[in-house]
Amino acid sequence: MSETWAAADGTIITIRPVCPEDLAIEREFVRGLSASTGYRRLMSARRLSLEELRHFTKIDQERELALIATTPVQGKERQIGVARYVRESSPGDAEFAIVLSDDWQGRGLGSKLLSSLLAAAKNNGLRRLVGTTMSENAGMLALGRKLGFKLARDPDSATITNLTIDLAGWSPKGASSIDDCR
Ligand SMILES: CC(C)(COP(=O)(O)OP(=O)(O)OC[C@H]1O[C@@H](n2cnc3c(N)ncnc32)[C@H](O)[C@@H]1OP(=O)(O)O)[C@@H](O)C(=O)NCCC(=O)NCCS
């Protein structure tokens, strides 16, 4: 299943669960990220290996969900973002992460994509999503606040901020739940 969203400039974006067949567009997407965006996502300067990218597209559907945002460019589907969660060992909890291509940051896509992930997480019975970001990541902090996450400096490192949202108290505001691959 998928949903569509119209950006402010009229671009139509598809949001759908990732599939193993998406390896090539996921690879292009990751290759296109600037060093700064890659660093903010991984909190490290390393680049993802092909094996990791395979793992990110061939997910364990019992534990994980990854929603990708795509748009057609010159007749080809281009990936412009991904938001994912992975269940943690404590029941009802999952950790999330999100990254958008540089040219799509600050245009509302992060709000839309993360809302869709939250709706799917709630629909799948999760109670809480948690994430970590660098405390200087103004974009992620603003997005978290906007969607209702609680923000707290990590007790072990002031450079890290933990984000937590209680899904029982969160309402989707128009987001439909999508979690089937294609
Ligand atoms: C963090 C990220 C997902 C945010 O998505 P986005 O599409 O840029 O955010 P949006 O455009 O939906 O903006 C959400 C809110 O944050 C605000 N915002 C966005 N970027 C901001 C910035 N750099 N500084 C301050 N506020 C910012 C917006 O104004 C908006 O608030 P509003 O609707 O009240 O105006 C995206 O910028 C990104 O991929 N960054 C690189 C990777 C990363 O940092 N990932 C997070 C680690 S898990």
C-alpha cells in the first residue's frame, strides 16, 4: 500500500514501504547525500556498505518498518527520503531514524514522512518510539517538537538529545497507515 502527498511546489510524492527491489534507488539516494546530511543521520562520517543497504531494503517485517518517499524524475522513480523503525527488546518500544535528500530538507517532507511512520507504528501496536540526534541538529529537534516528541539531553552526553513519543497520546492528523510492501 502507498499514499501520496503534494509538496508546496506541487510535486507529488509517493510514500510506501521499502522492498528488496528498491536496492538500486536506495543506493543512489545514499550516494547523493551530502557529508553533512550523512553525518547527521549516522552521527558518524562513515558511509553505509552495500551489505547494510541490502539489509535496509530487505527488512525483517516482524521487527521493522521502513517507509520511503519517492518522486518521478525524468521518467524514473527517485528516492528522496526514508524513515524507519526497529522494534527494541522491550515490548511496545521501537527506535526510529529519518533522513531526506539535501534538496528536500526544510520543505515539509520530514513532517509528512515521520507522521506516516508514527501512524503505522501505532497501527502495528507499538506504544513508544524513541530516537537520538545530535543536540545541534536544529532541524530534527524542530521536527520532533512539532510532532509531539519529548526532548531530553542524554544523561551521559550533552551532545546527544533523546526523543521519545508516547503513541497512545498521539493522533495521526490525516495520516493513513501503510505497512505492506507494494
Ligand atoms: C531532520 C529532517 C528529517 C527534518 O525534515 P524536514 O523535511 O527538513 O523538516 P520539515 O520541513 O518538515 O520541518 C519541520 C519543522 O522543523 C522546522 N525546521 C526544519 N529545519 C529546521 C532547521 N534547520 N532549523 C530550525 N527549524 C527547522 C520547520 O520550520 C518545521 O516547523 P514548522 O512547520 O512549524 O515551520 C531533515 O532535515 C533531514 O533529513 N536532515 C538530515 C538527517 C537528519 O538529521 N536526520 C535525523 C537524525 S535521526
